[in-house]
Amino acid sequence: MPPSPVPTVERLAGRRPGVSVARALGSTTRAGIYEHLKRAGAALTVRDVAATFDLHPNVARTHLELLADAGLVVVGRRKHPGGGRPAKVYLARDEAAAGLAPASAAGLRGSGAPGAALLVKLLVTLLDGEARGGLLARAAEVAAAEGRRLVAAMPVCAEAPGLEAAAATAVRALRSHAPEARVVKGGSDWVDVAGVRGLFRIAEPVRPELAEALERGLVSGAFAAAGAAVTLTDAGTAPGGGQTWRVRTAAPVSPRTAVATAGTVDARGLQREAGVVSAMRTITGLRPGEVLEVLAEGPGSPAAFARWADRAGHELLGVERAADPTGRPAIRLLLRKGS
């Protein structure tokens, strides 16, 4: 039996004046659609794109036509072997043909993107002398401070307390750096936030975990300044592409462990033995009876610190799940120095 004839695509007009590439890729959804067309490597219909991105066909058509106006997409007609009205289809143009540097299609907009990417690489290389966990923790702290600053700079707006109001305030503040920041959906004690990763996408090719730490810190800091202590977990990919964060109200620290601490050791990102050694060195500088706070992660960490504390004559006051000021989750241990 002879194979069925392959539908042919007749290419129509390409770019039309009036729409810049920056405007076309300024939307996370459109940038995601463009990336999807490139990965597909084939002409797709409006309904194909609408189904992939969970959009109404009219909305998908608007995004596709704007991409075509910017010269990023070629519009064609697919002729079916059985006849009938040809279907309108869209095919991504080659990046070089579209006049884009490879970084532009990934969301690195602006003529300085290649230089910025090199700067990120150089900075990361210089900072590699620090412990990996220390670098990421510092990045999250700096980003959290910026998130708090963004909220503090906003006009005072009287809103009802709660996570929903905090989310509205935090997202408004974040849009000054990440215009696509938005709340995707929410529940009684959580909201899903997306559209922030584009700000840090330039760091992803060099150090993906650095991009994540910066994004996590910025979001957590903004929520904290808006009046909500939260924890962040990965909630997958948002419609149209990009990271989504599940933001939950952080459980308060129990009164039993709300004690004054004389020092803190952040052992997250360190090997378990290295974390214990760091705690040993820090507690040496404390006076008997003072309390050391240890932030750890991973199964087995509490047992490792408890064994060391018992051998050294220190007292383990408590172990609980907590979050640092940036919202990054941790296992919190409180150790009272023995005599």
C-alpha cells in the first residue's frame, strides 16, 4: 500500500513592520510559544498551540500573529491531500534569519546580554573560592534584601492581613524587576507565583542553582516585607514556560524553642561531616550555657549532630522544621554548650 502523501506547507508573507522583537518576546507566554515552535521544528496550527499552552484559540492566534509581525514566525497554509480549505499554520524562523542572537530567544533581551553573561561567569568563577553552600546562601540573602527593599519602596497601601494580601503586594513590587510576575492560583494557605525566573535566566547556563537561589531569595524577601513569613517549594512549570513557586505560610517557631541564640551555623549545602566540624568550631567560641543554632538539611543530619553533641557534653534543646529569613527550608537544631 503506497504511503499517504505528506501535507505541504505554502509559506506566506514574513515580517510586517510595526512590531519589535523586544515587544514580541516581552511576554512570557509568547516567548514560551516561540520556544515551543522552535523545538517542534514543524508547522503548527492555532489549535495545536492553544492545546499545549491551555489557551483559548483566539488568544493563541493573537500571540502567533504578533510573533509573525516581529518576523519570528513564518505563516503558511497547509494543503491537505483530501482537499478542502487549507489550514493556517505557523513555523518558527531560524534565529539567524530572525536577526536574533541565540541568547535572545532564551529571554536574554537587550544588546548587552552576551556581555552580561560573561560578567556572571566571571563573578561566579571568582566566588568559587567560597564553599558552594556559602555562595548560594549569600546569593539568597542578597536577593531577599532586594525583595524587601522593593516592597518598602512602594506607596503604603492598607490591605487586610493574610497570605493573599501579601501576595498581591509582593507581586506588585516584583514587577519592577520582573514584569511577568504573577499569581497563577492559590488556596487557603498557599499561592503559586510565576514569571520571576526571567530576571535570573542569564545565570542559568553558568550556574542553574545560583539562578534558583536568587529567585527564591527575591520572592521570599518580598513576601516577608509584605507581612508573610513563607516557605517556597518547586511547583513545576507555568503555562507558557518558566518556574512556578508554591508559596506557603511558614509554620511559626514553637515557644519551646524560641530562645536567644549566641551563634548560627548554616550547614546546608555542606557534607554532613563538614557541617558538624563547622558547628564544633563555632561552639568553641561560646560561653557555657549559650545556645548555638544549626541549620541543616537532609535525612540523618539531626542524628549526626545529636551524636556529636552527646559525645562533647553539649545539650540538644530541640529539632524542628523551619525557614531562614529568605524562606529557604531547613532543619533547625538548638544546642546548649556544656561546661
